[in-house]
Amino acid sequence: MSRTSVALLAALEALIVAAIGLGICLVPITILWAAQYHLGADFTVVWRSAADIWLVGHGVNLTVALDPQTVAQLGLPAAAAPFQVTIALLGFAALTAGLGVRTGLRAAETDERLIGALSAVAAFAVISTLVVLSSGSAIAQPSVWQGIVLPPFVYALGIAVGFGFAALRGPAPEDGETGARADASPGAPRERAAGDSSSGGAVLSALRTRTTTIEVPGALRSGALAALRAGSAATAVVIGIAALLLALLIFGHYGTIISLYEQLQTGVAGGIALTVGQLAVLPNLVVWTASWLIGPGFAIGTGSSVGPLGTELGPVPGLPLLGAIPTGGVAFGLVGLVVPLLAGFLSATLLRSRAGAAVAALHDLRGRILTAVGIGVVAGVQLGLLAWWSSGSFGPGRLHDVGPNPWLVGALAAAEVAVGTVVGLVMGARDRR
């Protein structure tokens, strides 16, 4: 496939990814607009609302300035002054990153994977720029520079993960390699076949040449790779158990959630829009549940606390899913704190089974402890970043502080995962003896 074809197909895929996310925002609001205003109001309001939600879903800050009449109707005196919404609706970011992984996998199968990735990110950046420039109003105004940078960054992050998955599957053809073979036919000059490599292949070759000149001790290299792999596995275990626990809490408090739906009296169209909004917040709730398992818990407003040792809440936003907030006592909370320790232990087991050579290179006790510390640091950084991205300001007044404390989550997660990993590595060493 030619370079131009790869670039055009990648740009088209980026357009489809952006259209899916914007469509999920636009369709429910359009239905609500049609039901409430009977197609009589200005449709630009619908588009701007959908664009603002999509941008907030990727971490773009939204400045809201309500008029006095709206403030009086809502009964929120704190909303009289302009406030910011800084919490990301991670459902949209997860969708964009997940589709970006697919883009990365598809681009890795071509001969011009770098060209495909750059074309996809550039096209997504153009779309994001058009969206942020066409959004905003006198009431809500998103940050322009964040709207230009953050959505393409999320998409590029997914593409990078897709490249990583493709590398784990096996070696992919180098950029321009297949084209060089095709041109190296019996009737074609060899100079043309050798010189037909793409610029991406030349860059990769230069990077490989420079990398090979850097001598890294084998133990350090193997330990760093083991820490990265096992730490990511520990993060996945904590998030997976948190998602399972959240699902059980939702099913266990199903009656409370339904009653909250009924109290809001949103109607069919409003109920659809509310459900889509809650699905967008669902990944945030998973991260908050993980923070609860780690220990710090999370807040839903200034002065509130939802942790494994108890729950103290004030007025909360009218989201029915918040009816599933865990209110367990000390015993259940202490059981939850076992999860990050278990994640560290399982990561050590994975390290012993699939990276035995790396563990063998660090055969002494000090090497195992250093590896465990590295695994804990990786898991702590990843979980801390997720906690930071899932928290922020949800509204005026006390809703300025919503979500977990990323510093506490990262520090405690690193310590707990490291302890569990040390236990797993030491037990594994005794079993081998």
C-alpha cells in the first residue's frame, strides 16, 4: 500500500473515531431538543452543548458563567460567580483511546506505520480544533488550547498502546521494507530497491544504531523491564477488581438507583441523556472505587469522605449511580485493603512465570527488593495518574473538590503493591530452592 493511501485511510479512521464520540453526545441532546422544543429552538445550542461535553470528556476545562435568573431557579448561590468544571468524563476519553488502540494495530500492519500514525493524529487534531472553535457560548466556554491539545493526545496515547500490542504479537515489517522488496524485481535496478526505503525506516534505523551504542547493565535493563511489565499488571488487577466491585454495588443498590431516577422525573428523553452522562462517568467511578480499595477513598464535595473506614457525605449531585456509594464498616474496609497487596503478589507470580530470566538475573535478596520497589513505583505512578485524571471540580461551591487525592493514592498504592510483590518474590525464591 502506498504512503498516500495509508495516510488517507488513517485520516479517515480518525474522522470516524471523532464522529463516534461526538455522535454519542449529539444524539441524546438532539432527541431532548426535539422532544422539549419541537425543533423550534436554534440547533447551534445543541451542537455547542454536545461539543462542550465531548471536550470535557477529554479533560478540557469548561468555564461556566450563569445568569442571575438561572442561579435563582437552581437555588445555588455559589454559582453566581463564574466557576470551572475540570473533572474529565473519562468514558469519552476511554472510547477515544480504545479506538486509538485499534488505529495503532491497523497502522502497525502496514509498511508505513509512522506515516499512518502521524496522519491519524494530525487529522484528529484538525477535527478537535474545529470542534473547540465552534463550541462555547456566553454560558459555557471551554479552554481553547486544551481543546486543541488534549483530545489528540488521548488518541495518540491509544495509538502508542496499539503499537505496543503489535510489538508483543511479533515483529512487524519495517517502514518501506515491503515496498523495497516489490521494487527489487529481476528487471529493476538494485540501487532503486535499496534507496526506496521510507524516511520512517531511516529514522528507525538511526534510532536502533544509536540505541545499540548505549550500554546498559543487563541486570538493570531486565529489572526495569520486569518492573514495568509487572507494575502494569498490578495496576490492571486493581482496576479490574474495582470494576467488579462497582458492578456488584450497582446490582446490590439497584432499588436505590431506580428510586433516584424516579425522583428526578426527567421523562424518557431526559432519562436517556442522563443515562448516557452516567455511562461517561462510569470509568471515573471505577477509579474512585480503586482509590477506596487502596485506602484514601474519595470525596464528593469539600469536607466529604468516602473511604474503607467510613463514609461522611453532604449534599451530592443528582446522579442515580451515586446511590451505589459503598457504606461498609471497618471489617469490609479492611478486606478491601487486601486488594493492592494481592495485586502485588499476583504481579510477582506473573514475573516468575513469564520473565524467569529477568528474575534469575536478580537472584539476591537486594535485587528482589529493588525489583519489588520498582514494581510498586510503576503501579503507584499509574494509579496516581488515573486518580488525578478522574478528579477535579464538578461545579460551584463544595463541588469544587470531587474525586480522590492522587498523591495519597499513588503513594499508598506504591507501598502496598511493593509489599505484596516482595512477599511473592521471596516465596518464589524459596519454592525454587
